[in-house]
Amino acid sequence: AFSKIVIAGGGIIGSSTSYYLAKSKIACTIIDPVGIAPAASGKAGGFLARDWSDGSPIGLLQQRSFDLHAQQAEDLGAANIDYRRLVCMAVGCDERAAAVAKPGGKKLDGVDWADINVLPGRNQMGGTETIAQVHPKKLCDAMWKYSQDNAGSKLVIGKVVEAIMDDDGSISGVKLDDGSTVECDALVIACGPWTDATKSWFPTEIGKSIPRMFGVKYHSILIRSPRVLDEAVFFSGHGDPEVYPRPDGDAYITGFPDPAVVVTESPGEEEVRPEVVSRLKDATKKVSSLLGPIAPHTEQSCYLPTTNDSLPAIGKIPGVKGAFIGSGHGCWGILNGPATGEAIAELLTKGETTHLDIKLLGVDSPYRR
């Protein structure tokens, strides 16, 4: 087992790993340029689906993580992290009628707030047994507080620029951008869409083993609904917006993703483009007389980390003792964060995972390309 653990990145993977380490009374140090959940882990929708990846390499990861979210809600308090079960609907839009932005005569059963230019009928994509939601920022903060209170974990504001290794290939510390060093015998890379830059922390051959990482920028707006809504809705048409209502009364609306790129913007400083925000506002006006007229109180953007093969990278980094990675979860980062953190914590404390076989998600997985 490792005794001095550094986690590079304070998002959902970093805070989840710290949380499950703290369950074993093991402290860690999170190093992040901004703090806890400054990027996608603080700005994502927090939509959770248990079975939408069944039959894929991440199917069991997703099932395990969905169940862990429910357990975390019990441990941390569902109200503290805005966790709840809900239903998810697919609703089609009549784009030919988009110019007539007024409510139709008949409300959609179960989704009465989606009342403009929508086609009759709706398809339930999941019920309360398999669909839930959580507030990502509140979850990350709660897990980190648990780690601080129960294990004495610490946060260092800074940016790792180099992994320091002993002659035998073991991690012995990290160097930060201000020239300081932090001693450690284990390093977890949880840098999300900025993972590509971590290749330079290691000798070339080791760096090559880390999968290429890209970021897909999503914009989102938050609208305060006149009443709390209980249905997550995936619209088909008008740009396919997704609406995730929260128990605090907010409606989180997202869509119109950018192409994947190597991320050069800094965490927490992602540009919000007015034209994309306008498209989200326009799409909302075209489908809902309840939400459409209300100005958003928050306009934001973030990058979702993705690999060439769309598989997350979870596990040990070959060629160096004490280096691990958890990154590249795409749109399921919040959902799969807890199970990823649990698995990495087990690797750090036990040398193996006991709840999941993560070989197919390793950096040397046969699925990698």
C-alpha cells in the first residue's frame, strides 16, 4: 500500500478517489490549479442512468457507479447533494411548426411543460429504478469535505508539471509550476480533458502509454423554473437539447456540442460563446412556454474528456511504480466517477480491484486505438 498519495485534479475522479481512500482512513493530497470541481465536474448536468451502457465495456462500471451514487446519497445526505430519482422522456419536435411558438392544445402526459411544437406522444427512456440525478459540484464538495474531516486530506492550489521518479522507476514526488515539489509515493492522474498534457510529466516511452485525450465543449444554461419539474427530457429536433430539472428548481439545459479538440483553455476559464447560448435559449423557447420566457441566471461551458476509442482510461500506468490514471469518461463522467474512484482507491490500498474488472479500461486495453 502507498502512504503518500497525490491526486492531480480536483474533479469528480479526484474527489471520488479521495472519498474512498478516506473510507479506509487514508489521507491524500489533491493538487489542482483552481480547487475542487472547477471545470466539467462543477458544470455538468449530473444525469445518471444505470443501464444505458449495458453490453459495452463500461456497462458494469456504470451499474456499479449508479448504485454507489445511491449509497453516497445515504451517507452524505441526499438533500446536501441534490440527489433524487426521476424519469427520463424522449420527446419529438415538429420543426415544421417552429415559427408558431405557442402552446399546443393537448399537453403531453407526464411532460406538460414541453408544450410548444412537440409531436404527440413521448417515449419513456427510463424510470426511477434506473434514472437519477445529482448536483455535481455539491457532490464533489461533499466528498472532499468527508476526505478532509475523516482522513485529514489536503488541497494544494498549483499545477503539476513533472513526475519525479527514483532510479528504480518509482514515483517519489511531483514538481509544480512554481518550482516547488510535493513528496509522494503514488500519483493519480485525474486531469480530465487536460490529461494529454500529463504525457510530458514522464519519460517519453511512459508518456506514450497514456491515451490521447481530447475535450468536447458543451455549453449549458440554468433557468429557474416557476415550479420544480420531475422529468429529464431529451428532445429530438431544434438541435436536440437536453433538459435536466433539479430539485432546487433549476432547469439545466444543454446541447450543441463542439467537435473534439486538444484543450488549450485553462480550467475554470472556458470561453462561453454568446451564439451557442442564444441557440440554447431559442431551442428552449421553441419547446416550452414555461421555461422559454425566463432569462437564464447562469451561462457556462465546459469540456468533457474523451479518448480516440471513447473508453475511459482507468488503472495503472505501465513502466512506473505508483502511477495511476482515471480519465476520459466523456458524457458519463459524473455517473462513473464514484466507481472509478473506488477502483483506483482499491488499487492504491490493496493492489487490485475487488468490485470491478477494469482490464478492458486500462491504458493497454485491447480496445485501445
